[in-house]
Amino acid sequence: MNFTDKKILITGGSSGIGKALIAELHRRGARSFAVIGRDESKMQDLTTAFPEARFILLTGDLADPGTAKASVAQLRQSWDSLDILINNAGVVSAGPLEDISDEDIIAMQNINVTGLILLTKHSLPLLKASKEAAIINVSSGLGLIGMAFYTPYVSTKAAVKQFSEALRRELDSRSIHVMTLYPTATDTPMMQSANASGMDSPETVAERAIEGLMNKAIEVVMGGEKMLENRQLNVEAPLKLDEKLRGGYQAMRQRATGHRSM
């Protein structure tokens, strides 16, 4: 895939994995980006970080159901097609379920799932106007293996997985490739409040993701052999995985305590 003339729309592109994806695509020749985000000043920083690129900055909160439709309508004023949609925006609030506020649970569903689905829906006509279109949906390793103390977040990322699978099959006759990215713990602002170590860099995740896109992969799973082994065990013998994880119960609880990025 040649990225030189590709028009790319990304959510959550002002920091973390999203910004690293912009950097990786820019390194490979991409110059046309549209970014949807809540913080206009952070998005403006992208124009300084990548002076050769052309940015359309769309301020909006995907928790608001109207943002997706309005953003695409605004984008249509400049672009008549879209080559790559990257649904990267996400929020997290962790801890024992009874301690997570109702407001955080609703916001996670609205941003991580509903906003993603609505933006994809409204972007499809522009994607169908491209000769070589792709969608990257950013899920999480927790969308593959449900972990304690992340229950509402896990449910949103599992929903992204299933949405991607269904959409890929729905678009089978179209020239739109659908890929799902499953990062594990990544050293981003979203993880600053988590008690975690040994994280991937966002640059590593971005490089793997774009390599996967170029190879027409339908999924890119981070986490190495351990993740692959646990994923297989979770499918074939989930109670055995429960037993395996039980020994790290307190560590998981400690890691999740106070982990909130909304």
C-alpha cells in the first residue's frame, strides 16, 4: 500500500497510539490527515510536530451521538473520498465493578463503542468512494481475554472485536479492508494512572499495526507468545485460565486501582 496520496481520518490522534500511528504513516509518505478530538490545543500541536502534513482538525466528543455525523459532514467539505479510517479513541475506568461510577460506565460505552460504530457508519460512503480503503479498529488485549477489575472496559473492547468481524464480513464484496488492533499495556497517557510495568511503546504498536495493514492482516495482536497462549487457553479451557490467573488476583486488583483515563 502506497500511503503518499491516502486521506486518513483518525480519532484520538493527538497523543499515545494515535499520534504514533500518524507518525508511522507520515514516515511512510502520508500527508493528508483529519483528526477528531476533544482537545483542540493538543490537536493543534500536530501541525507543529508534522509541518509537512496537511491537517483537518475536527473538535468533538464522540460521547455525543451527534459528533460522528457532524464531523463527517464537515470533512465532506474538503474531501470527496476517504482511504483509511482509524477508530482509535478510547477511555478507561477500572477497579471493582461496584466502585466504578455509572457516569464512567456510560461514557466508556458511548466513546469506545457507540461513537466508533456511528463514525464508521457515516464514513462508509466516503470509504466506498476510494479504490483502496481500509478501516482499523483499535480494540485491546482485554477484548480477547476478560480480566478482573476491568469489566465495563472489557465489554467495550470485546464489542469492538465483534463489530469488526461482522463489518468485515458485511463488506466482503467491497474493496474495504477491515483490521482490528489489539494492544496490550502500552506506555501512553491513558496508562499513567495504572500500576503497570513492561509496557510496549506506542511506536512499536504503530509500526506493527501499519505493517499488518500493508500485509492485509485482519488482526494484529500485541503481547507476544504469552498473549497467544492465554488466548488459546481461554477458548479451549477457560476454567484453566481462571485458575492460572487466580494467583495474580491481588496484583491485578492493585494494578487496576486508580486506573482512570476519561
